[in-house]
Amino acid sequence: MIVLFTDFGSRDPYVGQVKARLATVAPGVPVIDLLHEVPDFNPHAGAHLLAALAGGFPPGAVFLAVVDPGVGTPRGSVVMQACGRWYVGPDNGLLSVVAARAPDTRLWRITWRPEVLSATFHGRDLFAPVAAALARGDFPQERLDGVDALGVEFDAGDLPRIIYVDHYGNAWTGVRGEPSVARVRAAGREFARGDCFAAVEKGHGLWFVNSVGLIELAVNRGSAAATYGLRVGDRVDVERAS
Amino acid sequence: MIVLFTDFGSRDPYVGQVKARLATVAPGVPVIDLLHEVPDFNPHAGAHLLAALAGGFPPGAVFLAVVDPGVGTPRGSVVMQACGRWYVGPDNGLLSVVAARAPDTRLWRITWRPEVLSATFHGRDLFAPVAAALARGDFPQERLDGVDALGVEFDAGDLPRIIYVDHYGNAWTGVRGEPSVARVRAAGREFARGDCFAAVEKGHGLWFVNSVGLIELAVNRGSAAATYGLRVGDRVDVERAS
Amino acid sequence: MIVLFTDFGSRDPYVGQVKARLATVAPGVPVIDLLHEVPDFNPHAGAHLLAALAGGFPPGAVFLAVVDPGVGTPRGSVVMQACGRWYVGPDNGLLSVVAARAPDTRLWRITWRPEVLSATFHGRDLFAPVAAALARGDFPQERLDGVDALGVEFDAGDLPRIIYVDHYGNAWTGVRGEPSVARVRAAGREFARGDCFAAVEKGHGLWFVNSVGLIELAVNRGSAAATYGLRVGDRVDVERAS
């Protein structure tokens, strides 16, 4: 299974070009569109989203993870194995939260360059062929060079900011919903805790631990983003019970 | 064939998580994204959309139909067979127009609960595994309990409101385009009848019977929604010849 | 491989209906969503987009190419073979730039009409079954009539206008990035040339030859469309070195 996690946009002609490449190299391998709206130009938010989402995918899944505003510069490109899953993408931090939290990460730099390599679309030209080879079960040894560490590293901790706003207007934070969490504040107000949207009255706000384990802010049958002006990057204050 | 009909959003990371679950339980079964923008929090409009669209799919198709603002509350979850097609989703009205119009509906309540059941994403955790089992041809008898009726029922009649606005700005109504329809009014004006967009001059409005049999309001090479301020929920007056 | 290139919208229930039809006629054939946001009602921009994108797909690929504001009028419908690829769509100019640039175009008019043909959705009812037959390897001779030329013809030259704006706000032009290109002006200003986004400072504009060979306007880590007010149809002035 190849899982696409990018900022290529779900409405643009980039994902289709990647899929055509994957279908040519790894015909018959299922391709899952996980997210193509990772916040633009923001590998930090993307790294926390990826770490939260990846756990739901089976061992052997190959993530093609590309948020790459530095494409065409000398930033590195890597293959990573962590918790039985594979990751292919730029070495700009996007894979670094998964790496920091995994007990058993293995890393390779992609040294191969395809015959035709555009300056702005390594997702299609460089990362897709490598991901397709992995998904087919052919470890592309001759295209890779083992390395000890990522060039850009993040720590394993949470990111106390809004990292994603969905089409309902629900705002995901980069903070995991541990049982110790006692109070959540954002946009200058404290949110009530709820277990599901209907835990509060229609139009009221709440925080809950979402289906991938992150603290999320929502409004029952409404938009938290519109109601409270929440945007990706906004700070969130999470207080833990002592 | 599994057909997805949800309000999960075509740009958010929800559909991909559902598909990963489906691919694990029912590998190789084709999955069709029919609609992920059913009007949010609006099972009534969704029920009429589903009833209009389902007829175009072959017998044996399994609809994973989820618009579920009450997820996490005690609302029921059901499997329905109607006209040879299967439907899996919440018992909140979303399946109730299909049910009311079918001559031969069979119904089961989903009594099974998965080991891990998030409070806010039953589409992934509860409905997807059941739909995948059905699509694989394994009727999950041990997870179901036959029932006589849905908890939320709608009648078989039309819904004289806007139920969907597409990206062109065309507005679908919940009224079927019977030959007896004589006049259609919305937004304080009467629409001319056309057989295709070009039946009226560029920029002019028309109503026509759309490709799934509903009365639809459009503007030739323009947006009816923008031109007339039409939104989901707006009333439409349809007069029939006597 | 069937490649979808339409203005049906990536969020609307049109693509899913087409895919259900394709899955019925050509089960197991991979279907790639290349673009469903071809500028509405604009076969001219679409024709240049298609010509730029098609080259990346393998021989034998079948393009279902539909931007069809004249659906339901007597405009023709065609099958075209060019450079080993197949194209199925309306005869309204959408295929005409591919045709003009190919050395070896073959053309057929679609004379077949399905039992049920809606007035507004030939993509589903007419073009999809023909494309599926081609993709399955069954040339549908009895549905086609060889013709010598398209009804609507464009020349092989470039289109010096914005033909697409992506979700980053990057603006694609219809001008191919030949080495002779020396200066690019749009929105009353000259753009600097860059090889990748990071070639200019954050927030600054640039032009580059994009991954499908067209001149594209962008802003490093920003939106060219928002910064300069660029929209589909805007003129671009490209000066060549003499």
C-alpha cells in the first residue's frame, strides 16, 4: 500500500501525475490519498500531522510524504523505515517527528537521480519511483546510501499550535490527548471538554481527543475556525493536572 | 463495489483513513468516491441526494453512507438492503428516503462494537469494517440484529428545497422532474425550462431535469448560486399542471 | 490506464458516477484523476493544459477529456489517436491543440448513442462507455465513423494567457518554456527568472519552466495569484531573445 501525504492540493493536476508514475512502476499496488492539503510551506505542522496519522496504517505501508518548499535547493532526500512502515520524502523536517518517536528508525539518503528530473516536482520524478520500488518489495539498494541521522531534526514532544483546520472548521492541535490534560485554551478562551460533538449545546465550543489521538477544538454543528478565528500556527495552551 | 457517500470532505484526511481500513478488510474491491461534500450536519438533504444518486449504481453495490453529526450519542447504526443494493450508516434519516421509496427494504441494527471505537469517527471504526465485509460477500450475521423499521423515518415524497450546490453554481433541488412539472420558482423569480444549458442565452437562468432525475437550477455559462443567491435549504416552489 | 481530464469538479458527485460506469465496462483498468478543475466553460485553456500534461502519460493511455458547456447542442463527439494515446471527448476545441501538434492524428466521430442519454451528462453516458471499451482493448468500430478533421480546430502555437491557477496561487501560462525566452511580463510587471522557488527571496515573484514545460509564475512561499491579482485568461507577454 502506498499512502500519499502531500501539500500538492486535492484539486490540482499534481497528484494524478504522481499516480501515473506509481502505476507504471508498481502496477496493482493500492494507492491511498491520505492528505494533499498539508499546510503549504509548513513541514513542521506536517511532521506532527504525519506522526499522528501514520499509526493507523499497517506495517509495510509506504508513505510518499512531500511538503517541499525547498525543492530544487540542496536539501536532502531520504528513505526512512520506522515501526515497520516506510517513508520517502525530503529531509526538511517532515519525517522528523515520526523519527524522533520511533524506537527503531533506519535511514538512507537517496543518491539516485532520474534521467529527467524537473527542478520543481521531485514528488513525481524522484520520490514516486523510489516509493513504488519499495511498495513492489524491491529495496532499491543501488539508489540509496545509509545514513545515521536526518539533516533536520525535531524532538519527540508535542507542538502546542493549531496544525490543521478541516472543512467543518474543526482545528487539530499538535498536542496529544494524554489523560493528564486538564485545561485547553486558545484564541483567548478556555474550551470545555467533551467526548463527542453533541456533548455541548449546538453552537458551543469544546475540545476532545480526536480519532488519531490529538486534542481538537470544535463547535457542535458549527465551525470552530470561523467562530473563534482559529488558523494554522495559532498557539494553544494546554495545562496538565499535577 | 463500495461507494462512499459522506460529508467527510474531499480535502481532509478522513476518507484516506476509511480507505485504508477498507483495503485491509476487502483488498481488491473497487472503492468509488461518489460524494464527500454532502451538506454538513444535514442528513435530510443527504437522504434525498442519496436516493437520487443510488439508482445509477449496479445491484450488489455497498454504500458507506455517513453524515453523522450525532456520532457518539446513542443514535443507532444500521445495515439496509434495498433494490439489491446495500447501505451502511447511522440511523439518523440519511437512509430513510431510499428506504421509503424501495418496495423491498430489509434492515439490521449493527450490534457489534470494534475493539477500538473512537467517539467521533464511526465511519472508519464501525461502518467501514461492516461495509467491507458485505462487499467481500461475507454477510456479518454475528454483528447484526434484524429490525423492522428505521429509528428515524422520512416519507417517500420530494423535498422542495435546494439540497446541493455544485462547483459550477448549479443548484439541485430535492424535487423529481416528473413530466407534470409546469412552473419552478426560487429566490423570488420564475425559471424558464430548458433541456440543456445552451437552451437559454449566456448568463440567463433555467431549470432542467438533471442527469439523476431531479429539478436543477442553472445559469448558462454562469453560476445560479451566485446570480440568485441560492443556498442549500432554500425553498423551491414547483407547480404541476393539473 | 484511463486518465480523467474534466471540469466536473473534484468535490462534486459527477466523477464518481463516471467511475462507476468505467468500473462496470472495464473492471480492473486503473483510472487516474489528472484534473477535474479545468477552467469552467473554457475549452481553449483546457486544450493547452491537456497538450502540456498528456506527454507524461504512457502510450495506450485513454484520456476521457470533457469540458463541455455545449452539451446537448449538436456539437460533435470524437475519438482521437495521437502519439499512441487515445482521447475521447467533445469536438469543441478541447482536443485541438494535441491534434495540431501531433504528427499522426487519427480521428473518428462517435455515431453511437446509448439507450439512455441524459441531455447534460455525456461524460457519464456517452464518453465513459467509449473510453472504457478502448481501455479494455476493444476498439468500438461499430460506434465510430472515421473523419478527416476536427470540427473546431486550433493551431499548434502557444496561448499567451494564464490557463490555470493552482492552490498555491501559482499561475500556469499557455506558453512553452523554450530556451529563447528572455523576458516574461504579466499584471504590468516583469518577472525575474528562477530555476526553483527558492531562487528568489521569500515573498518575491519569479517565472520558471514548470514540470510539464510551460512558463509558470510563482511567489516563493506565497501566492502569485493573490500578490499580483492573476486570473485565468489574463494576458502574458513573452519576449524571445533574437
